[in-house]
Amino acid sequence: MTIRVPLREQRDASYDIAIGSGLLAELPALLKRHCPAAAYAVITDSHVAKLYGERVVATLHDAKLQAELFAFPAGEWNKTRETWASLSDRMLAAHFGRDCAVIALGGGVVGDVAGFVAATYLRGVPHVQLPTSLLAMIDSSIGGKTGVDVPAGKNLLGAFHQPRLVAADLHLLASLPPVQLSAGLVEAVKHGVIADEEYFTFLERDYAAILSKHGPALERVVQRSVEIKAAVVAEDERESGRRAILNFGHTIGHAVEAVAKYEALHGEAVAIGMAYEARLAEAVGIAAKGTAERITRLLERFRLPLERPHGASVDDLIKVMRGDKKARAGEIRFALPKEIGAMQGDAKQGWTVAVEEEKIREALA
């Protein structure tokens, strides 16, 4: 199955998202078709390197393609300028030239870091996203957002750099731990909330089959979420308009991550953010009554947390949110739902809403 991302601003940067089982074995042919290069830098983390890294490099070597593995320590706390610099320096030392390409093999952290390396290495080289987690398959690998975290906040340094291909191998989900599966499903819930009430209903109805990794159910999650994300990205490549709706749950979620020192998984933090932001949407009169309850009930079914962690004070969360990328003129802004399947906003008024600090504090309390 192939889903096209037809970009409007840079049509020559449009790309395919391939979804299927066993795509790792087809990687050499996919690379030759979508991203030919003299050499491939396979960037991954220490966890994925053991599971798939050596296998991917061996597959490329068997096809007579030059490839080298570059791994960095796993964990969101390693998504830093230092990691970006180290990977870049190692590629330079290995004499990778401008005719090389980067393969991002891993979850969201790997995709962001490897994509940022590709965006900046020798002023930019092509890259391919090879996601290994559900969250990366249905969300973070799509759209060209790359970057690293800094002390002031998450993803504050980065670049838009579209991949030449995203290849989502469904076989890789078999090794995904339950906690990582749940963390990925938060993005599926988000996609239902922002764009498709029917899809949200499917998640409510088939949540048990999805959690048990039932093949057809999980494949539908990947396909529909990819379709939604690809459509939004195609419409707004650089997040200057409607793409902001993809940030539902992320204003508070990113703050939770930062204040908790990334002890919570990204998906878990976003689940907490969605729960609070849904309640906030009702409190300020944007969301229809019952919207928040329906969202939080589904998040609970997917075994996701709903409350801010102990030690994450309201003051600390507010401070981080003031530095969020969506903040304007000192206002904290949110992407908020009107109901399941529809978001507040339009092209004229914008897609985020400024909310008074008092209301935010009430919601967080």
C-alpha cells in the first residue's frame, strides 16, 4: 500500500509512504527507486541498533550498497545538539560526501535527530524514514519536521526537511512493548479527534483487538492515521496554517515532558495534554459538552495516563508553555476541538486559540 504526500509549496519534494509487511527485505529496491545514493548513513539508537540496525546494514551490503551504522544512546534526553554534532562529526570522519543519504531507523527521537542531521549535513542531503514504533509510523516520520530539544524547551532547534520516502514495515510492530504501543496509539486518538469521528468510533469499538496487535485492526490504524496526517501535511507543509491542529494535546504535553525531565514517554505526555486540553476546550466554551469525557475514556482504554505527574507543578508547566513555539505576544495558544472530528478555527481566524492563564490554571488544577 502506498500513500502519496503531494506537497503544494515544493512539488518536487512530494514523496510516498509505503505501508506493508516485510518492507525491510525490500529496502535496497526501495532506496534505488526513491533515494539513490553513493553511500547510506544508517542512524539509529542503541536499542534499535541491536534489534534491526545490523540487519539493515547487512541487507544493504548484500545488495552491493555502501552503508554504515551510526548509533547514539537511546532516550529522549539524548535528543540534543550534542548528539546531532557527534553524529555529524562521525559522518565527516567516515568521509560521507554530498552524494550520500541518511536512513533514520527508529522511533520518534531517531527520526527527529537523523532528519536534522540530514537537513544540515553539508547543507543538506536526502533522507529516508524507516520508523520502528507505532508513534513514528503514524505521526512523527511524516511531515518533514526535524530537530532537537534544548533546555528552554522541546524541538526548539530544527528544520523542515522532507524525506524521500517513509517505509512503515508492519512486521516491526510485533516486537513493540505494550507501553510503546499505547504511547503510539495516542496519536491515533488525536487523528480521530481532529479529523475523523468515524475513525474515532472504530478506535472505541476495536480497542481490545488493537491492543492485542490483531493484524487487520492494527493495519487499519496505521493506514487511516497516515492518510489523515499526510492530508494535513500536504495542505500546509511548514505549519503556517491548518497543520497547527496536529498540535492538539502537545502544548501541555510538551510542558509535561520538559518538567518531568522526559521520564514520561512522549505519547504518555501527549495523552495527559489531550485530557487537560479537552477539558479546557469545554471550560472556555469551544468544545461540545461530553467531548472531553469521550476522549479521556478512550485514552484510558489504551492504558494511557491522564493526570500530570507528581512534582509537575502548575507554575512550572505554565512557565514552559510560555516558551512554546505556538506562543505569540505572551499568549499561550492551543489547538482545541469543537467536537470529535472537528477542530476550532479556520483559514481566516487561524487554527489556534489564545487562552487566559487563569483558565489554564483552573484546568490544570
